[in-house]
Amino acid sequence: MPVQLDLGADPRTDVLRRLQSALIAGFGRIIRPPEKRRDPVWVLVHGVIGSQTKTAASDASTDGLLAKFGTWEAVAEASPTDLQAHLSRQTFPKVASERLHQCLNAIIEERGAVDLRHLSNLQAEEAMAWLERLPGVARKNSAGVMNASTFERRAMVIDGHHRRIMQRMGIVPAKADTARTYDTLMPIVPEEWSAADMDEHHLLLKKLGQTHCRPRKALCEGCPARQDCETGRIAA
């Protein structure tokens, strides 16, 4: 029988703990109130149409679709051309309308209605795998449905800011895509973090990416994450 070595806790877990504390000290708390946790279908639609679009615009578009058509089944019945007319706020309205049409109809084909309640009976990983079989749904969106909706499950949402910061800090490989970043982070997330903690961590990292850890250039001076960041140490 092979000997199994206890390698101890991954040091990156403590890095994430320190990072969370530093971000809260730098930016304050960013806690999603209960009333901001939307229905899982709403979160799914928001993600499907939201590529490279500001959150506020996607919020308005998602609410606008439901206000116009009344039900998600009625949205599914609309043609992509008709949907495109209501998605003018989106960066890529034609692509968004086609993906949304395909996604909602795929759910109806399998479930008989645009309803995701069955996912509440599944483990998060299984539910995310089901979602990622839908047209236009990738890891960021599936994790968002699990974590940021009323499901409130332990799943880390990874957007471009989050992924870039993890790469620059040396926590994930430099060329890791969203799925690999997720798969690397989930096993090292502090076990005491709740779904709400993980949501706040993501929102804080988004704030960091919009201020210090910019896409074109990291502005390391005064960055709350600098003490544990490989890029920050090089820039010192």
C-alpha cells in the first residue's frame, strides 16, 4: 500500500485570506443584499447577453425583456431579430439575441418551461455542468447562477478582472483561462468562506481590477494586494 504524505495546507489559501482582509481594509465591505439576489433564470439571462457589457446595461436589458414579454417562455418564442431590438444596450446585440434564443429554447426542450428549480437538488458542480451544456453558457455564467442568485451556493465567479489579478499574483498559471482559474481556486478557497464571502471576494477583486490592477498596466503603488503579489514585488 503506497504511503500518502500529508503535504499540509496549500499556502495560497492563506494568501486568499490575507487578500480578502486587505481588500476590505482598502475598499470597505461590498455585500450583496438579499433583495439583490435575483431568480436563477434572471441571472442566467443576464450572463448570456452580457458579454463585454457593463453590468448596469445588462441589468436594464434583462429587466426590460421580462417587462416587455411578461415571461421567459414568451422571450423564448420571440425571434432573434425581435430580441435584438430590445438588446440595443448590449455591446454585441445580434450575438446576444441569438444566444439567448438558443439557450432559452434548449431549456424548454429539456424541461418543458424556462425553469431552473431542478438545479437546487443537485450538487453545485453537477448543476454547473448541466448549465454549461446550454448554448452560450460558460463557466463564469454557470458559477454566477449558482453563487449570485437566490441559490447562493459556494461557487467562485471568475470574470476578466478576477482572472487577471490571480495570474499577476501568481496564484494561478499565467495563461489560465476562466475554467482553469476556477478549477485551481476552488480547492484552495478557505473552508470557512460562505457563498456570500466568495461573492464579496469576487466583487472586491472586480473593484481592484477597475482601479489598481488595470488590463494594460498594473498600478501597483498603493495596491492593497501588493504584499502577496508577484507582479507587485517585481515593481517595488
